[in-house]
Amino acid sequence: MVVLVGLLVLVAFMGQTLSGPQPRRDGLNPDVLNPWRPKRAGLGRMKRDWIIPPIRVSENSKHVPEYLVQIKSDKVFTGEVIYMLEGPGVNQEPKDLFEIDDTTGWIKSKVPLDREKHKSFTLKAFALSPSGERLENPTTIEIHILDQNDNRPHFIQEEFTGTVSEFSIPGTSVLTVSATDADDPSTDNAALSYSIVAQDSVPPLSVNKTMFGINNETGVIYTRDVGLDRDVVQSFRLTLQVADMSGQGLTSTGRAVIHIRDINNHAPEFRPSTYNMVAMENKVGEDLGRVNATDKDERNGENWRITYSITRGDPAGNFAVRTDPITNEGIISVQRPLDFESRAEYRLTVRAENNVPLSIRAVSEEASTATVNIRVLNENEAPRFYSNPIEVAIPESTVPGTVLVSDIAHDPDNAKLRFEIIQDPERWLVINHETGEVQARKTFNIRSPYVRNNKYMAVVKVTDLDAGGVSASASLVITLWETNDFPPVLVPLAGIVCSDRTPGHMGLLLSAIDQDLAPHADPFTFDLVDTDMAANWTIIPFNETHAVLQPLVENFWGEFSVPITVSDSGSPARSSNALVNVTVCPCDRAGGCTTMAAAAIFGTRVGISFIALIIIMASAALLILLLLFAVAMRSCNRHSGRKGGVLLIGESEDDVRDNVFNYDEQGGGEEDENAFNIDLLRSPSDMAPPPGLFNQPGSGLPKRKQPLRKDAPYDLPSPRCPRRRPADPSDIEDFINDGLDAADNDLNVPPYDTALIYDYEGDGSLAGSLSSIASIGSDEDQDYDYLNDWGPRFKKLANMYDPR
């Protein structure tokens, strides 16, 4: 190794040139400090690349720093050369493991190396001129760390566990142990060898010979000898050793526990073999006692579990046996009621065997059996019904006194019994208390709410009159079948038949109602009672429940009484007769009779045509519209004092009295909040355009609109009429009356007293503002006495203007 390193150093030394003085670092440009970055244009191609073989360094070397290799540039250059190194171990993690002398080019290690942490390093070396010129292409330097045996092998587990069946033959594989070594696996430093250094048995000293061996290369533990008996030894504890250098190097120890697996080589055995037990009759599910069989196999193991069975003495299956999972005992119980009068003693044979079949290595033994003697005790038993429920099927028309059922129960002890009915919601039944005979008390009704699916439920009780008074109950189910008790009833008994037989009105639809149920109801049969009526009438079946009555003669009107009989499908069938009043007439589209005059008009060929009738009706409607228009025009002329929704008190500009439109505010609730809205009073001085300028095209002013009602819906139109200004202020009373009339005829107004806005002071009002009342003229020029005639509110207004 030393010779190889020396040769490498010698080769590197022979290729280097004499180095000059140390270059100044102040003149280095960024290309010198960062040689891995791309160089600027203008540099020439390198002459040739370095070729340096991989360098091998031993780990854990104590000679640090250790010179590894020297690099030299063969580029012809008169100046100095600067060497730089980069990569993992230099300027990358792990850092500061290697360095390079930037003047001489020697690469050396700075600290001892650890092969288990880093197996090799790949570095990049650079040769630069002081001006930053790259003298050589970057070269790759590989450094491999040589391994030393500095790590002990270790087992991958602190304790290995395995099992082997008892009586296994030698060479049976038990388990495999394994260890690891951190040294180089390609060297002897990681070549492992396994061995067993000690063996202990449980119980201690139960086996003296070596029972297990191990393959020193693979770590497989196997059996070496015979005699593995779980009854003698349950497990073994082995002390293991592993060593590197093929067993000559560093060592460590471990443990292995091997359990002996039980096989079923023992059959269960009863101890004792005879048992005596007592059972009470009529008791089901009670445990009578236990039988015990022992097994020498491993306790609670699968070979230890025992299954018990009754092989003889119980042909009826009155008893059962099950295994207690904790104690492995057999529990005898009663699964069907015992009868002392029938049998008082039982002798059972119980067998015990394992769930798992016996091994071929087991001693040949027969299954163990035991004898169980059971004595039955007598008790006073309750009476028994022969059947429960007791089922009876009878017709619903069964007459009272009919015997429905008898001999329904008996007593095993031959005791005297008493019968009674404890549930009979309709009280249809009666029972003989001594014999138990059940009779009908009254007739049955299949439509009773207590009859469901034609079944009526009752409960019968029987009591043993001996000491103890034991009783039993049973359900009595009476199935009622339907009988034809009611005749069908015809409906309807009156109707209309269209004489013209238009589609959809072909005749009178008849039906029937029957209180009976199927099969004694529909289908119904409809027939004419009077054979003489068959010349004028016929009945056509429509479906199973309906028929159509039609006349055979066309174009005859009048009222007729048709006798009809209807029959059901019962056995025997029942029928009823009815008189149906039929009105035959021409029909309208709804199926009703039209008047005779209309029928004559539309039915005769001499009458007026339909187009002529339409013309007459249109002329009448036009006449009515003309009358309504004349009335409307007259009404508009009468109300011509209102114009554009603004009330004009007078033509003079000196008359500055404002108009009051909210005459009363006794409104309907929360709507009175806007009763005294000052916005309704507007100043005429603010209205610049004259009254006639509104609604003129091109004026640019908004059109007049009737104010929206806030107290009524807007889905119906309110009365509208052009208004004219009053000729004299005294006409304001007529104006108010006209407003009241319009409000009364307004469909949008609710029927309660509310705020009604009769008019509003629209744009262009001729009235002056309130602030100008005192500035226009003197109050002495005005006479306000007429305001006293308008009511209390106007009297207060008159007092405000005339303080006299």
C-alpha cells in the first residue's frame, strides 16, 4: 500500500513544473475564485486533460494531515498557477475533510476518515492562472476509503423465538438467526460465523444431552437428537455467539428460546366414570350436573379440548351436554320437557373425545365413556290444550247456540278442570265451565272492527282445581267466511239522458252498492223489470259494477220512470228492484238540459241561423257600449271643474289661499303616519311654467301623473276624469263631493276608514305659498265666514285668518 502511494506521488512529481513565488490575491477576478463558472470568450482550448487514478486511503488513519496526491499543470505558462478543489468533503457536506495546497497542488486529508460513514469521495480539481485563465480542464479525483475491522457484529434481535413439535426427528429445522456487521461485506471484516455456546432446559436439568445445533454460516438452528417430549421439557434457552473474520475476529452474543409444541398423543379419560343426577319434570334449560374427563396434553391447548356427546339412553333427545371452555368439563342439561308420568328414570352413556384427532405417536387408547343416572321428580302440572291456537272455521250466519268446539284441554295429573273465556271483545261466545264446550252466544258480523282478515280472536283459560291452581291459556281463532246476506242497492235513482246522444252523454251510468264482500258482491247484473219498457229502453253492461241505461227512440223528450232490477253474484244470488227517474232532453256541453225554447231554436231547421244570432248579440252589445259612453261623457262634463289634478280656487293672482287636500285623517291604523305630510303643500312660486305648458311635446317637462295610492293595491284601475278649475271658490264643496264620489266608486279602496288622498297640489299650481299670505294683502279684505260652514277643522282655520 505504501509502495503504491509512493508511486502515485512520484508520477505526479515528475509531471509538475517548478513553481514560482506566491501570486498576489488582490488581482484575482471572479473566474479565479469561482473556477466552476463558464469562462469568458477568448480563452483557448486546453492542451490535454489530467488522468489521475483512484486514490485509496485507509480509514481511522492517525497520520493527519495525510498527503494523498499532487496535481500539476503541464500548460506552458510563464506566470504562477493556482490550484483549487471542490466537492463533497471540501466545500460540500461533509465539509473540511480534504484540502489542496493552491501553490503546490498537494491534496491531503485533514481528519481521520470513517468508511462506515462515507465509502468514497468524488472531487473536482482546477488549475488557474492569476488572471483567471483556466489552464486545464477540471479533472475528477476519486478517493476510496479502505475498510478496517473496527465494528463488532450484532444480532438483529435480542432474543429469537421458535417452536418445534415434540418427538421431532433429528435434522428438523427450528428457526434461523441473523446478525449484521457494519464493516465492508466484501472483506473478511464482515464474514460472520454462528455458534451455540450454552443450552438450558425448562424445567431445569430435565434434559442433559445437546438437543440443538446451528449452521455456522446460515444461522439455521436444527434438532440434533431424539427425545423431545413436552411432558418432560417444555422449552429450551440457547446462548448464541456470532464472530467476524470467519469466527476469528470480534464477537457478540444473543439468545434463542425454543418451545416444544404439543401433539395430541393423549386421549381424555373420565374420573370418575359414574354420576347420579336429579331432574324436575316440565323444566327446560336447567343444568343437572357435570361430568369430568382429564387430558394430559398441554392445558388450554387445542389438543386438550374435549367434546362430550350422549351416545345411549336418550332416543327422544330430552338431554344435551356441552363443554365448559374454562374447566373442560361436560355440563348435562334438559333441552325438552320431561314427563314423570311417562318416564321416571334415565340411564345415559356419555362419551369424551378430543377435538383434534389423536397423533400416530399416541398410545392406542379407546374413547373414554361414563354412565349418568337421572331421576325425574313429579310436580303438579298445568292443564294442557290439545292445540294452541284452537282454530275454528264457520259461516258468519251461524245461529246462536251452535257448538263451535269441544274437548279442548286435559290435565296430565287427571285433576278437575275449570274453563272460562277471558277475552271476547264482541261477546259472541259462551263456554261450559266444566266441559270446555264453546258455543255461539249471538250472530257474528264479519264487518266488526275486531275481525281482521276474516279472523276473530278470543282467549280461553283452563285452571287445575287441585292444590296450587295451575292454569294455562290458549287462543281461539274463529275464521268467518262470507255469506250472501244483503241484496245490492241500485244507484243513482235519478238522472239525465241526452236525447241528441252527443259524445260523452250517451246514457245514464248505473251502479250498485252491496254490503257483502267477495264473492257475494260484484259482478252485478242489471235488467229491465217491465218487458214493455224494452221497446224504448236498453241496458248495456259497462263493466262488472256499472251499466248504461239508454233510450232506443231518438228525439223524444220528457220524464220517465224505468223499473230496473240488479242482482249480485252470490250463491244463492240476491236482487232488488228500483224505479229510476230519467229526464230525456237536449243537453248542453256540460251535460245539463237546455230550455225548450233554446232547443226549439237550435233544433229546428226553420229557425234563425247561428251567424244571424251572433250579429244580433253583437249589435246589442254595441248599443250598450254607446249608452255607457254617453253616460260617461255626461259625468265628465259635470266634473269639468277639475283640471290636471290641481284645484284652482280662482283666476286672480291675488287669491293666495292654498288648497287643503287631506280633509280628514281618521284612517286605519299605521297608515295614518303620513296623514299630515307637509310635502302635499307646494308653493306656486316654485312653479315656473304656466299651467298650459305641461304635457306639451318638446317642452322637456314631466307629464302629469295621478298620485299613487299608498293605502290600496294597484291591481285595479281607479276612476279617472279630466278636471276643470272651479268657476268660483264656493264650488269647492262640489269638488269635495265629487272626490268623495270617486273614492266610493274606487275598487282599490279597502272597506275600512283610511287616509284618502283626493287630490294633490301638482306642478304649476296658481296658489301662493303660506309664507306669502301675510305679505300679499290685509286680512281685512277677505271674508272667511264661509269656512265656518265646512266643519270644526275649517272653523279653526277661519279663526286663524279672522281673529275677530
